[in-house]
Amino acid sequence: MPDGKDKEGKEKRLWRPIDPKIWAPGPPPGKLKKIADRLKSSMVPGFFAAAVMLGPLSVLISLAIVYPLVPSQLFGPTILGFWAIVIVAFVLVVEKTGYARNFEEWNLPLKRIIVLPIAFLLVMSLLVILYVLSHHTLI
């Protein structure tokens, strides 16, 4: 087959032929499509700014919600519990609304996920030990 033909005598190609219709321009966009594209392109910076402002704002709102409910000694664990509840609620909403399919192919390694709570518990236990030792003198 050095002449570039296969067994049936057809010319051998490196790839299969492509339908030229897929490269043809589509129908011109209507007025509604043009308006939607213009709105979408102008809203992208606004969404970024909203995300930048909503991060710190959500922390301040959570502080304002939790602070009046608990004494100051329990504020830290309560705020962590509050955010744990918020995150679990978000995951449940994502699961129940069907958006979880978008994250099926992420393949997060289980070892990294398990190490994070263990490291958190170790750091918290070290802080508790330091707190206890600083408030209890041996003399």
C-alpha cells in the first residue's frame, strides 16, 4: 500500500471526512439575543464585585446572628457550628436540586478530605491544652 490506497482501492485518509455544513454561519441573532448578550457581558463585572463583597458580608452577618444568642465563652465553637450547618445545608440543596451531577467527575481524593478534620482536631486540642495550662497555675 505505498501508493496511499487501501484494500478496496479507495484513497486512504488520515481522518474521516467532515461535513462542511457545521462550519456554515448560523442564522443572524435577533434583537432579544443581542440584548441578552449585551446584558450578560455587562453583568459579569457586577457578579465578580458581588462575590467579593458577599464573602466578608456573609461573615459579618453570621457574626451578627450568632453573637446575641450565645455567651462570649461559647462564641468560637458556636460560629464554627453555624458555618458547618450553613455548608451542610448548601450541600443538601445542591444534592436535592440536581446540580450534584456537575461535580460527579471531580474525583476528590478521600485521603485529603479525611486528613483535614483530623488536622483541625489536633490544632484545636493543642489550643485547648494551651488555654487550660495558661489559666491553671501549678503553685
